[in-house]
Amino acid sequence: MSDPRDVRDPRAASDPRAVQDTGGSSALSKCSAAARGYFQDRFLRLLAGRRRRRAPLIHRGYYIRARAVDHCVQDFLLKTQSLSRTQILSLGAGFDSLYFRLKDMGLLHHTVVYEVDFPNVACQKATLIKGMKELSALVGDTGGEGLGAITFSGEDYKLLGVDLSELSELQRTLEEAGLNNEIPTLFIAEVVLTYMENTRSDALIQWAAEHFAQACFLVYEQVRPEDPFGHVMQQHFRQLNTALRSLAQYPDCEAQQRRFLEKGWTECSVMDMNEFFTCCIPEDEQQRVQTLEPFDEYEEWHLKCSHYFVLAASKGMEPSWTPLLPSVTVPRHAGPVGMAGSVPAAECARLSGIPGLRRYGHHSVLIKPNVILTTGGFGEEHGQHCRMRNFHVLSKRAGYWEAVCVTQNIPDKRWGERLYHTVSCLSDTLALVVGGRTSPSSAGLGMLWLKFPETCNASGPDDVAVELVSLQPAAEAAALRWRHSTTEMTFKGEQYLFVYGGRSALEPVLGDWYFLHTPELSCTVIAVEGPVPESRHSHSACSWEGGVLIAGGLGAAEQPLGSVFLLRELEHGFQWQTIETHPPLVPRYSHTAHVHEGKLLLIGGVWFHASSVPGVTVIDLMTGLCLDYVISVEHLEWPLMLHNHSSVFLPNEKELLVIGGGGNCFSFGTHLNPVPVSLSLSSILISH
């Protein structure tokens, strides 16, 4: 059986018609984002031909794409505004509205725009322009029909139908259309070069450098094929017959930069879209975009941004063209993350095909030794993607995890099919559900008791009964949130639950906390001193020495955090205490965490560091030593996505069970880890 993660398939080829279809789909997505207010573009709806409402995640993805291209184009026009003539050559332009926007804004006084695409695409676009007064009036009178490959010719706009891979034909047509290789020229390739054979795209890049004395080249396309999100991305494009052919040879930003410098460009800067959003978009604009519509797919947004880059190369430009200079400086993790070793991952083979385990945004908890209850989340049930109503129980018997039938009394109204909630097991028969949500625009879902029989254990019956019991809304303020943490703790010998952080329908990030005295769940005021941690959600929280350890999370500006705090018990209350780590913990969120013998274990998550994905991080709480371990997935035949997952640690076996995880991978489809995975931590948790 071939490995579905193999990305270097020499037979992979792109079907030209399928590549053309990606342009139409892209235009529809941009049109939907513009209609929702992400950017202004009244011409997209005319060129897209029809309307289709896209999801908020797609809107953000196309916003950052449009913003990156516009940022670089307008910088080029600004730098060259004192010159008598310049030109823009958009390669694979599709139904893009760039010319019409620039013309409408009065930015093309001395600039001619050339657009190139497949002949049938160029003909369709030419027909559209001629048939719409709003478009044709901007171009002006063409003085007749376009000739041959020149499907439309205005005074400052030329539309050419040529296959970009035929370089000699492209060069001949551009010369015929009047392209001048002596004046400053901006080349734009927006998700275009990657569909071409590398020898042909390399030749095009080199030709542009050799034939134009003053030139700039702007590229926006995919990167990072080898990680789990990259595998899902590639599989999507392969299924469309539009294989991403540049990725094997140019898998990262550094390789793309070297490519341009080796092909004759003298300056080249590149950044992935997380860096672009953080460094090149003003803070007030970031906040505007983040509040345009209800949104709760942070992991997929940041993963999408880490798999696309914008590149700006130039030669012969005076002054030099540097559109990707950050307007703000953010601390970056220097160099690759050093890995101290690896942790083997193994499928729980007996659970393959068991329904109810493919989910994310759920919660798993040990309710008895070797018995795990999983609740909520979004996943797959009866072949359909939906919010998960059914509970799931796993039991370990004779060394193997097995699924146990669950009988559940779940009135729909009270359970609410919730995501991003917490479950805390408080006794042999009771667990408390806190918070969670249905949709991101709805209020949080409050608290519920889960009751299960005292007799349920790993060697006992094959059936576990779970009953839900509503609570009086005494502590509702603590519960109307999601992506928070609920941690068991003690104060003066009494048991409490510490509810911290998260987000709500009204607040994108929370920094408050509540002490809930158990079992009656009354909110208790306990004094807390010390520097208050930055507000966060999607962090981890663990009980330790009577207090609580908080690690990572996503902060107010949707930036991952790398801080670790201990809420430590004092005689009269608690104190926030920072735990310094060395080397510094790489900022992350959407991970899970456990404590074992004075060591904090962080599992998976999302970080902005581009060269790898988070595996297992071990922090020695006595010394602060922070070690990262890669998870070895060579025995898995599917991409292991370690975000929005749950994990349960069995200290005696030093085994960590990862259940579910994954998410909606931008427009590439939903990936759900199909089977729970066991991580053996014995080699990295050697007792000293």
C-alpha cells in the first residue's frame, strides 16, 4: 500500500482546465470576502459572474491574500510615481480585478497593465469587459476587437491569451502587445507558478530577470508540504488534478528565496502570512478584521497562514524595492526548534472504524482507572459531519483499549451539542461539565452534572450509563465561556474548581477567574496577589501541589503566548508566579498538558514557528529546563493533527492516549484523526 502522505509523485500533473477552475473559485471567494466588508472591491462581483457566500475562515484567507498583493503593488506604484512610464505584468491573472481597482483609484497615470492567462480564460474575460459598461468605460475605447492572442487592448490595459509554460510564445505576444523591457516592470504571480513544471517556472523567473533592466517580482503561493496540514492541502489539489508542483523542490520560504537569487534577482525578501499579518498590517486594521464576523477557527486560520507566503524580488531598482519591511517588530523564535529526541506514536488498531472517535473540540477525562469518557465536539457520525451529541467510553482491558457501549440520558436542550467545554471528574459517580458553545455567535452553555454508576470500571460491564442533571444557575457567570480551563485545586484543605480564561460571545478573550467550592459550586472570593497573567484562551491548565499551572494560550491580539504561570497557595490566598523556562518555551496554543513527577508535559498545539509542528515538550518545574521532542509518525498512514485534540495520561505505564483532533483545513476539507494514538513517554520520563 502506498503511503498517502508521499508528496513527491513524479507523475503528478496539472490539468489546464482544472487549473482554470481554481481561478473561478478564487474569484468567488474574493467576491464573498468583499461583500462581507473585508476589503473594498466593487468590480469583483462583475467579474466573478455569480455570488456564493463563503465561511468566515475562507474570508480571512482571501483577505490576507488580497491584502498582501495590494500591499506590494501599491508600494511599487508609490516608489515609481515620479517616473514617466512603468508597467505591471500579471501572470495567470484569471478574473482578477486589479487593473479596474487601480484605474478607479487614479493610480495608473503612467502605468500599463498586462494580464496573461490561458486563451479561453482571456477570451471569457474580454467578453465580460466588453459586455459591461462599468468595466469597458474604465478601459476606454479599444478602437476595435483584439487580434490573435491579444484578446483585449486598451490604452493602459492589455489582455493576452497565452499558455505561460510556452515561454517563447509568451515573449513574442508580450512584444507584440507593446511590453517594454527598458522600463520598471512589476511581475505578479498569485498562485500560478506552482501549477507549472519547475523547469518551466524556473525559466520564466530567470527570463524576467535577464530581459528586464529594472524589475520586481511578486509571488503568493503555498509552502510546507510535509507537515499534517501540508499533506491535507496537497491531497486536495491532487484530487482537483491541480498538483502543486513546486513544493517538492521549493518546500519552504528559504528555498523560494534562494530560487530567485540563483535565477538572477539581486534582492529578495519573503515571509509567511502569519508574519505578514502581524508585521505589515496596522494594529487597528487587524482588530477591524478580527471583529467583522463571529469567528472561532483560530487553529485553521494560523495553519493556513503558515502554509502560504508572499515573496518580493527585485533587480536594478533605485531606490530598492522592499515592500516586506515590517512596520512593527515582533519577537521571533530564532532558528529551528532543537529536538531533544523523538516519541513513538502507535495507532490503537482495535479502535479502527469505531464510530464516535473522529471529532475535535471535545473533552476526554478519566472517570475510573483505565476508563475514559469523551464528550461533545464536532465530528463524524453516521457518515455526516455534525456536532457530536453522543458520549463515548474507552476501557483498557488486558493491555488494549476497547470501546464500551454508552447508555445516555441526554435531553437535547440541556446538553446543547457543545464544543470547547471542560469536564472535571469530582467523585466515583460525578463529573462536572463547564461551559462550551454551539456556534461562535451563541452564548456559553452553562454547567451540568454527569452521573455514572459506581460499579463502572475497566473489568466490569460492557455498558456504561451516563445521566445529565441540570444545575441551578448559581455560578453561571463562571460557565458562560468556552476555550477556558477548569482545574481541581485545594485551599485550606477544601476542594475547589478553578475556572480561568477562555472566550465568550461578547469577549474574544477573557482573563478572569472563579473559585468554585465543591460540591455545591458556590463562587468563593479568595485573595490573589502577584502579576496577573495576560488574558488568554486555548491554553492548558494542570493541578500541581494544590495550585494550578497555566501554560501558553492565544492572547488578545490572536498571538500565541509562551508564558507559564503557577497559581501558588499562600497562607491567606494565592499568588501568581511566573515560571521561567530555558530555552524559552515556543509560544503555542490549542495543546493539552499533564504533570508527572515535577515535569509539565505539553502535547501538540499550534505555533507560528514554520520549520516543524509541536510534538511533546517537557518542562522541568524545578529547573525550568525546556526540551522539545518530535513525535515519530512513521507507523501512521494518515496525517496526525495535534490541535483541538484531547489527551489522557496514564502515569504507571507512562502512556499518553491522544483522542481525536484536527479541524476544517481552510478550503481543503475537514481532517479528523481517524483512530486514537498511543504515545509512549517512558524514554523521556526517566526518573532521576
